[in-house]
Amino acid sequence: MSFRPGRNLIVHRQTIVAILALSASGVPADEPAGAFARSLSAAAIERTFHRVVYDGSYRRIPYPGGDVPDGIGVCTDLVIRSYRPLGIDLQQVIHEDMLANFQAYPQRWGLTAPDANIDHRRVQNLQMFFSRHGIVLPVTDDARNYLPGELVTWRLPGGRPHIGIVVDRTSEDGQRPLIVHNLTSGPRLDDFLFRHPITGHYRYGEP
């Protein structure tokens, strides 16, 4: 998959070093997750060191490689930013897929054409893209089925959708993998997997 970063997309050397260090140290030798999944897990954990105010307002951003200001974001922005250091621009690939297959995506925002400023920042569009181009995994109540680098979506109270990344850390009792997500309070590492009904489980990005 090609990646043509936008002018404002800069992957800092220290960020890459941090991701490599985390991915090298986090997963036991018998963990079945592949190298890409470990790197995505590490990239998600690295995001928890950033201060981000929860703000999902519509903003015009460059394309490709566009992003809202570093200090703001929502759950989808955390996922987008976790993939970027690994060479995947979800803004670009989702926009390209929507240009070719607009009717395959949810038609719930009154749009008549794709909008590269916002489409990739909507949970339902991420779900559709991962369903079309990734691997759809079973939704179960067995924590062992959720591996580092996988994506999970939930339905929050009021029907609000949410998304996070499974990482290679476990809950205090060792029974569940932790999730990196942003639920109003900024990126955090959380025992969140079974806190709300799961609506989707995906893997995307493995070579």
C-alpha cells in the first residue's frame, strides 16, 4: 500500500525510536501477534504520552497526510495517528475507497460525495473500511480472542460509537488485554475491553 505523506505530516525521530523500543519489549516470545501488530500496539501506547483535548469538531485539513492540530482529537484520531508512523495514512486510503465506492459507506451525514476532511474521523466509516480491506474477527466474550494490534469498536450509552486499539499490556488481574483509546479525557491505557457492548473486531495493516 503506497503512502504519500502530506506537507504537514512529520514523523519525529524520537517518536519512531520510542515505538521501536516499546515494540521490542512488550510482547512475550510466544505471542502470536506479528511484527506489524506489535508495532501498532507500541505506536498506540506511545500516543498515551501526548496531551490531547477531546474535540471532534469539523476542520479543514490538508490531503493526503492531513491532521487536526496535535493538541486535539477524538477516538478516531488516536487510531489514525497510531497508523501514521507505520506508513499507513487512513485519511488517504479511506478517501480513495470512498471515491470509488461511496454507496458502500454509511449514508447518515447528509453528504453526497466523500469529504477528506472528516470521513476518516468517523467510527462507522473506519468500521466499513476495515470490513472491506482488513480482516473481520469474531466478537466474543473470551479475552484471549483479542490480540495486540487489533481494533475494537463499541456502542456507548446513547448509541455513540467508539473505537480503540488492543495492546500488549494486560489488566491488573492478568485476565484481559488493555485498550488504548480516547474517551473524552485524552489518550489512555485502560481496562476497557468488556466495559461496553462490542460492535466490531478487526485486524488491518498486516503485510
